[in-house]
Amino acid sequence: MRATIKRKMAAVAALSAAMLAMSGCGGSSDAAKAGSATSGEVNLIAYSGVWQDQYNAAVIEPFKAKYPDIKINYASKRSSAEMLSALQGQKNSPTTDVAIMDNSVSTTGNKQGLFEKVTPDAIPNLANVPEKFRDKDGYGPVAMLDAVGLVYDTATFPKAPDSWNVLWDPAYAGKINVNAPPSLLGLSLTAITSKMQGEDYTKGIDGAVARLKELAPSVQTFAPNPDEYQNVITGQTVLGLGQNARGQFYSDQSNKKMGVTFPKEGTVYQINTVNLVKDAPHSAAATTFINYALSAEAQTAFAKALFYAPSVTNAHLPADVKARVVPTDGSLNIVPLDVDFLSSARDKWTDTWKRQIITK
């Protein structure tokens, strides 16, 4: 009888151990909740080009060194809109785990049920993200910040232009590039121009559209190729819209042939969020990656590599880097971009540009 009881107790213990081992597997909800997976893989979708190169060197490679048993598969897209389209196509059977994209687009993804909510229990470093950089409903937080700037040829402008009105100066007609919507750059220019015209863009953009129609004949291209920075560096254009981070990087790469500045009328933040895909196939490893992406180590490294401002309070930048990333302390004149509004107005604004502004 005692032998039988011992055998039964041993069987129960073995079953419990097996269940505990299963709970530690990479795809389980318990592991995802703990955010402590040290093996598996992560399918990441994020930006292409120089962003991918620098993020890979500053964040992904150090992550892989820390977690050698987690494989990162990087799917690159030129824009957040392309990422959203890819995720929409996967909605019923996701293959992506993590998406890093502009918050005006991730907000749409949140509304469409593409992303999971996250907590400090799963992602401990979320505690270092201040409330203003967290999603009010608990979805993916801000991972890094930048702002839209005016990029310019430093030979043409030895002193940086101080106003967006320079785009309308007839002296530079045919030498301007503008990224049209759905690019965030074009959407941002719409909001900035609306403010310059004394409008509340959430109520109407008639004044902005009229002003942008005046600009259109001077624009050489609404889809810069190869991109808005190289166009200025090669002399194809002398003015354009760009983002501060890439502008700072390419300014260095071009031996200061190109500069980037924030005009006095204000600018718009370009904010990237890091998002856990709903029903992600590798959610446990994904939360481990997101937690690392929000670490002071990763945030500082990426700021040094590509001049994005960190979103966490415990990242400390060298003075020379801090001077070139976008300030987040209120010192920059920011035109608030209502992302909830923009997520619903994006298609309408894009259509308005196509029908009324881009006439060639």
C-alpha cells in the first residue's frame, strides 16, 4: 500500500514539474506576463534605411549579446502607413510580434484591435516612462521622440532660415521638396500651415489648403527620391521637410552640406511607440525585447547613434548629444498634433492633397 501511495505521489510531482516547465515556454501567457523569456524569437516590424542600420547597431545587436538565445527577425518598411497595412493583413493570423511606428498610426492600430495593452508587470522598464509618454488606455508607450524640421542647403543658407515662410519665397521656386501625405511630414506641414493661417486644424483646414496650393507650383517633388535629405545634399533641391534626427545624422555624413532647423512658427513632434501585437506568436520573447528597448542602455545608445530623444527618465545623454536631440522639456515651440483626430482625418487630408494641392 505504501509503495502504491509513493508511486502516486511521484507521478503527481512529475506532472506538476512538467506543467511548470511548460509554463516557462516562450509562447505562454504566464511567461508573457512575466516578460522574462530568455529564448525564442521576435518578429519585429520597423523603419528601413538608416533608421534600421542605426537601430540594429545600437539596440538589436546589444540585445542579442545579452539574450543570445532570442532571435530577432527584422521586417523593414519605409513608413508607418506601410507597417499598418501589413499588420492589418495579418490581423486574423499575426506573424509579427513587435511594431515600432509613429504614434499617429499606432493610435489607429489600437482602435482596430491590432495591439495588446502592456503593464509594468510584463515590462518593468515601463515604470521609467513618464505618464505623458504613456498611452492613456495602456497600449504601447513612446519609445523615442523627434520633431519635424526644415532641411536646407548650407551653401544657399549660411544662416539657417528662421521661418517656414521661406518655402513660399519665389527665389527658391522649383528647388523645394515636400513629402505629401500620408507621410507624417506632409500631415505635419498641414497642421503647421493651418496654425500660421490662424486656424484650428481640428475644425477645418481651408486656409491651410489655400496657402499650400500657392506653394505647390514651387515644389519640385512631392515624393523625394532617393529621399528628402539626399535631394538637398546632392543639390537637387535647397529646401525641404525632414526630421531632426535623420537631419542631424546626414548633416554629419555630408560634412555639413545640409542643415536642419526648427522655424519660429513651431514644429510637430514625431513620436514613435513600441507596440506588442495582439495574439503575437512569440509574446514572451516580445515583452523581453520591448523591456530592453525601454532600458536606459538602449535609449542612450540610440540617441547617440541617430539623435532621437529618449522617452525614459533614467537615460542620461552626453552634452554634445543632448544639444542635438529634440528637447522634451517644453522649450521648443510645439504645434500639438491631436493623434486621435489625425488617425480619423489622415485619409481625408491625404485625399485633399491629391485633389486640391498636388496639381502636377
